Amino acid sequence: MSVVIGQKAPNFAVSDWVQGAPTNFDQEKDHIVLVEVFQVNCPGCFMHALPEAINIYNKYKDDGVRVIGIATAFEDYDKNTLDNLKKLVETGEVIGETKNALSMYGQLQAGNKLPYKIPFPLAMDKLTKIDGKVSDDKVMQFIYGQIPEFDSQSEEYRKQIIQRVRDYMKSKEYSAETFEKFALQGTPSMIIVDRKGILRDVSFGQSGNVDAVIRKLLSE
């Protein structure tokens, strides 16, 4: 299922809620919803994106804005796990590259713990073990989500991309449903849905203009 900016957002998928009450886009009518998609083993997520999402939560939580965090996994499957997400919620402890980077920059408290708490609901993306089979449809759906103008490229370029995507998919151990449904390019990524349930923005990395987007949606 490919998502389209300006159309109704499909519900995201989760396997477990580890903090806060379960919810989804269709349950948040009349609310603006910001979903922060991150990986537990993602330094940039914890240095920039999650603090930004916490700021939005604190600033607009009384104005009808909901913030939700979804931990996903498209790499480092031994670290980006439900257990490590639970450890983060229960103790504030981070792991792997996140621990190394935050420690290097002096951004951890004793015990490899974050200096801040994540106040909004947190869930784990729905991961499905892959059987190693990669269909042509799945390859092309992924490509069109990343390269909308794919068909206008040269034949040689298209062949290279198709092979590269096929190899990437074969190397994956799990399929992450929310990550793939919204054709995300990596983490951190942000999904924003307006009061009417319409998908308004999907962005990769720290954009820096999230506050402006939220204020614009609040004024509508």
C-alpha cells in the first residue's frame, strides 16, 4: 500500500505498546498527530529528532496535538529490538551506537541513561520474519516510493536500481510494516496527519521546520 500526501492516512502498524495507551490515526479524530519513527540503535534519533518531538509534545499537548513514537528496525536487528525498547522505557538506558555517540558528546547520565524522559506513547513497529523470497511487485513498490520518476530514467539505471533493491531486500531479516507502508527512507522519520486524518507530511531526518508545520495545521 503506497501512501499519498493529501490523502487519508492509513493506520500505522505496531506489535507492542510499551508506554501509553494504544491508539492510531482513526482514533485521533480532531487531533493533529505527529509520529516520530526511530530506531533504538540510531544516535541521530536521540541527539536531535526525539528531543525535537518532545519539544513539540510539551509545547502543543494542550492544543490538540498528539505525539507518538514508533521504534522500527530495518538494520541491526540484534540491537533494534523490543527488549531494548522496553529497557529504554523502564530505565532510560541506551545501547549500541546510540550509547557510544551520546557518551562521546557527554550527553548521558551515569549508567548509560538519557538525561531526559520520553513523555509520549511508544510502540514497536510490526516486524515480520522474511522468508527470503522477494517479489517483483514488492521491489517496484519500494522503488516508486523512493523514486517517483523512476520510469523516466534510462534502462541501464533502472536495471541497476532494481538489482540493488532486490539485493537489499534479500539481505533483510525482517519486514517492518509501518516503515514500509509509509515508504520511509531511514530514521529518524516523521509522519504528520491533520485533524481530518489526511496525511500532510512525511520527512526523513531532522527537518527543523516541524514547529512551523504544526502551527500551520493548528491555524487551519
